[in-house]
Amino acid sequence: MDRLTELNRADEDQATALVAPLIERAPEIAANVARRRPFDGTDDLVDAIRAELLELGEPARIDLFRAHPELAPDNPMTMTLESQSEQGRLNLTAHDNAYRARLSDLNARYREKFGFPFITALVRHADTDSVLTELEARLANDRHAEIQAALDQVATVSAARARASFGSSEPLEGRSVP
């Protein structure tokens, strides 16, 4: 049985458990997505996640963002396995990372300005320089623009995780949250 069929046939608790790794530390969103079953394909699952994200008011969005880890945290073991893998691909979890001091400074400036950690879909980045360039550019955003940018990044991360877990060949580009 493929994983999407397993998700569609699962009871509510099992379905929520299958969806939960797709959305960083957001069990209520995962449960709401699971309730939208059955999914005809992974793209339907991705659309359900995006719909749930769009229904969040600003306070709930900020809570969602605050559940995400910062880039290159002091203790990578506090992150979900998915985040450890995503950050590890760019060597962001290593304490000897040459970018560590710069990332720490930018993370602090970002959190001070916006009140939540910088969120980016690392799947869109080939290297740490690309991440740093995006972080610096987004520091220039106003709060409203940054909340929208962060929400789009959460949706992209969730879509990438869904496609990795449930399969799909649709490209990530061009499917931002409106």
C-alpha cells in the first residue's frame, strides 16, 4: 500500500501522526489537514496544508512561526528530525560552521525586529551563502510583508516534506500562498 492510500485509510489519530511531520510542531494544523481526507494525490494534500495555513489569523501565524527553529541553533537536537536533516544538508547544524557567528547575529536581528525566527525553505537553497543573502534581504521587509513571506516559506517547507514523504514530481516554484 502506498503512503497516500495509508493516509486516506488511517483513523484520525494515525492520519494526524502521518501529517504531523509535514508541518513543524503544529499538531492542530496536522489534525485539521487530516480531517480534509481523502486526498486524490499529494498535490491535494499540499493544497489542504496551504488552505489550513491561510485560515490562520495573525496571532496563530506568529505562534506557528515561533515553533520553528532558528538557523544553526546552539543545540540542533532540539529541532525535529526533519529540520535537523534540512539544516544538516547545508552544514548548519555543525558547531564549526564558518557562518555561525554571522548567522547568530542575523538571527538575533531578525527575531528582534519581527518577534519570530527567520524561516526559509532550505530546499530552495543550494548553499549557505544563498540563505544568508535571503535573510539579509528579508530584514528590510516590513512586518506585514515578512509575515506573508514566512507563511509562504512554511507552505513551501510543508510541500517539500509532503512530496518527499508521499511522492510527487510537481516543482516547488510558483506555488506560493496568496
